[in-house]
Amino acid sequence: MTSRSFHIEAPDGRRIAVWRDAPENPCRGPVVICGGFARRMSSMSSVAAYALNNGAVVYRFDSLDHIGLSDGVIADFSLTSMQESLDATLALVAELEERRPISLIATSLAAAPGIRSAVDNPHVAALACLVGVVDVRRTLERVFGVDYYAWEYEQLPQNVRFERYDIDPHKLWLEHRHARWADFSQVKAALSQLTIPIVNLVASEDQWLTMDEVSEAFAAPGGGQRDIVELPYGGHELARNPVAVRLALRHIMARILCDGDLDAVVEPGFDEIGDLRVADRQRARIPLTGLQQKSRMTEAKAFVTEL
């Protein structure tokens, strides 16, 4: 496997960190992994290992205004920043992979910007959502315990707590006012325009989204092939259930890389996943400095360094 690290510039000039991993003999198109809320790209090692083992070149990134290696802090988190980070990464991948069709994997809350990006990007050929959120408003109400979108702006608290992170709700409130991120009808409208195949894997015990919400979204008229796979066990945090993770990743790789054939999926061994996790932790500590090569793109500027 060969690995490279990048910094690319967002439209506002801030830097987005991207990792590229390639198997020795790639035989399938590139895969872009978009991690969920409060998850670093280094936490996506298992997903990356499965895609690599099935011949794909894999790209991961940390979103702006998030945790990880990109600019900004999670207190300023927004779905707009997540989509801008994804779009810049997709532009990089399109250039480096010579416009080959891209498979996009979006986890949890990243499904909403993933769907919007897929509608507008002709290079995205398939979308797989892992516990993919489709109704942002209901999900965030469950997460925070309050529907802050229903509040007056002036009455919003300074911060709301998620896990160990403080989030400023004002930015989420304002971006909904401007771009309707929390409007369920917007996701359904986007799905109606999406002509590529899309699958959403939903855990039966998920506490953040329901099968009814996903079914309603995927029932929107128009669009292309849509499938829902219900995982018989596990909650929203699938990493806590290795059996559920394995089942989910086999389904995703079959859909996006193996023409739907579960038996054709090549699963990585425990040691392979463990080795990638160790390598990810190591390179997460390496600052992206000493940049050696500059690549110009239409939508983003990439600065490339070989690890």
C-alpha cells in the first residue's frame, strides 16, 4: 500500500487535510469516505481497509470546523462546512484519478451533505450511507434533547454539548435559515434528482434515526435505484458492535465495488485493520509541512507531500 497526504484549499482559503491510500494493484475506481459528526478520518480505518482490500484507491478527509487535521474548531461546526470540505475533496479526486467514477461513502450526519454533493457532482457514480441521517432536524433534536431550530435566534444558548464537545447552535440555526439544512423536504427533493444508485444501512436499534424516516425519504418520486438494508443489531455507533460493522461493510463493498455480490467481497484480516489503525495514528501526528509538489485544480488547490 502507498499513502500520501494533502492539504487542499477551500473557497475561503482555509486548509482541508486529505489522505490517499492505494493498494499495490488498484483494480477498481476511487472511493471517498466522509466521516460523521465528531469523527476524525483516522477513525475510518476499518472502512478504508475494506475498500483497499477490494482494489479501490481510498480518500479520506477531515472536515473544516470539526475535529481532526483541517482548519477550524468543532464549536463552529456546520453542515455547510462539511459539504464544502467534501466538494473540495471530490475535485481533488477527480483530477488525480483522471475523472474515473467515484464511489462515495457517507456516515451518519454526513449523509445529508453527501446527498447534496452527489446531486451536483457528475463524477459521483454511487453513494453508500452508513447509518445515514436523512432528517437532520429530528436527529439533532434527539442528540441535544431540544429542537433548537424552533427557538428564536436571540434565545439560543451559547453552547450545546455533544459527547465532550461544545457546539455553538447559532451557526446551525443560521445555515438552516439560509440553506434549509434541517428541512426534511430538501433531502427528499435532492433524492428525487439523484440518478445514481444509493443504499442506506440502518441499524435496528439506532437511537438517532428511524427506519420510517429513511423509508419516507427513499420513497420520494423520481431518481435512480434506492435500497435500504436493515442491520438486525447494533445502534447508531456501530463501532461498538464488531459483528454489525462487518456485516455493514460487506454490504457496502458489495454494492459499490462488487456488483452487489456479497460473496465477491474480500474481507481484510484483523491484523490488516489493526496495522492500518496504527499507521493512521502515526500519520495523524505528522504535520503537513515541507510541501513538495503543487497541483492546480479548477475548484481547489492541492499541496501534495509523499509520506
